[in-house]
Amino acid sequence: MAQPWWSIGQTDTNAWRVDVQFDGAGSVRRFLMLADLHWDNAHCRLDLLKETLDEAKAEGAPIFLIGDTFCAMQGKWDPRSSRSALREEHHTGNYLDSLVSTAHEWFKPYAANLALASYGNHETSILKRHQVDLLQQLVGALRRDGSPVVCGTYWGFVVVNGNFTKATRQCATLKIHYHHGSGGAAEVSRGFIDHNRTRSMYGDFDVGVYGHIHRRNCDENIITTVTSRGKIEQRPQLFLRCSTWKDESGDGWHVQQGRAARPIGGWWLELTSSKKKSVNSNGYHMNMRALPT
């Protein structure tokens, strides 16, 4: 097995650092950004999800899960519950326990690739109402298997430090802001209004990754600033909205709320190392690819 080219560690309450080794200038490293898997829902497209995770596993890419890995809506207490959305293995007297044990087995083949799993509103709702932390239990089980995965907060920052020039040990940094999301379905704005709010609340970052509203879109901006030495600096800023992996085109709760079917998938974030830092690249060239294609 090839040596991993990345590692992750916590630097503050809501911040993590990912160290990345590039194979010289011009090499590409990819990060898999996913949200709203709703993995335990019977309508989750596990076939597409497995195909995508297998791709990440094949190249050793880190996987980021930005909230609502669990659906956890099929308990008898939940007015949204539906027998058709309950997978057979979860039709037990210990419903919440079974979610963790089956998720552990399903995600175990990708344990070495999972980097961060953060909370979404479905996990925090279970924690609030039942005092059961599904995500922490899953992360704990995977870490006991040797996974580097960390349990992320609902929002946070990930600072990517890339060593891309082996001779000089020169490093580039990339600031990623993530937030599972809030509010309603954003039928008209599709989440774009939130981008301006996010920028004003969380300040300077290069890439934003979000979920929650089950939309998939990308917004690219050019940020113009001035350095302390009076030099104008321009760099790209990406906002990536991840959609769900649950097929919501049936007759369930989603449709009964008057909402349309949603796309399925997330994003690959591709970083190509530059020969040197510049005011436009910050040491990387960024690209993104929607998935599944």
C-alpha cells in the first residue's frame, strides 16, 4: 500500500490543519467534498456513493463529510418517518444503535480515506432529543480501526498546507471554510444569498463548502485586496454547494412539502501545485469537478 500523502490534526476548537505532500510542481491532489449522504435512508443512492468513494480510495484522496451523514428520521417518534424509507437492517428495537453499527461496517473500507466528518442538523437533532451522539460514535469506531478521521464541528475551517517543492520545502496554504448550512430549502435563491452572508461573518478564505439545502452549485469570485506593502493582490474564491445522495423524487415527505427532485452528488476539489507562489495562485491552481459525472 502506498504511503498516505496527507494527514490531519486539530489546531483549535473549530479548526483543523491538513498537511499535503505534492510530487513536485504541476502535480495534482484531489479532495472529495460530500454532504447530506443520508446514508441510512432506503432511498440513498448507495451504488453511486460507493462508486465515488472507491475512486477516492484508489488514489488515497481524503474524504470530507459536511453534515447529515445520517438521516435518522425513521424512528417511531419522528412525524416524517416512513416504512418505505427504512432499510431492513434498521427495522429493530434498537434503531439508533443499529444505525451506528451498520454505518461502521459500511464505511470501514474507506476508513483510511476519511478525514473529517462534521455534524449536520439531523445528527444534532438526535443529540438534542435523545442524547445520543451518532456521529461521535461512528468516528470513534472508525478511529479504533486506525482511521485518521476527526469529528468536526457544525462549522469550521480546514487549512491545507502543501509542500510542493521538495528541494526548498516551500509551502502553500489554502483556507477552506465549511458549514453544514441553515434555513429552508432556498427554492428561489438556491443558497447564493448565503454566500454574501458567509463572507461577511467568516472573513477571509479561499474555498467554502456547504450543504443542507440539497442543491449543487458553484460560485466563483475574484477577491481583490492590498498587502501590507501596498501591493494589489487578486485571488480566486470558490463557493461549493454539495447536494444530497438521497433520491427525493418519490412521494415522501420532501415532495409533500412542495419541493422538486434534487440533484445527487458533491464535488472534487482539485489542487495543482505551482512552481512558485504568485499574487494570483497562492501556490495552487484550483479546479473543481461535479460528481457523479
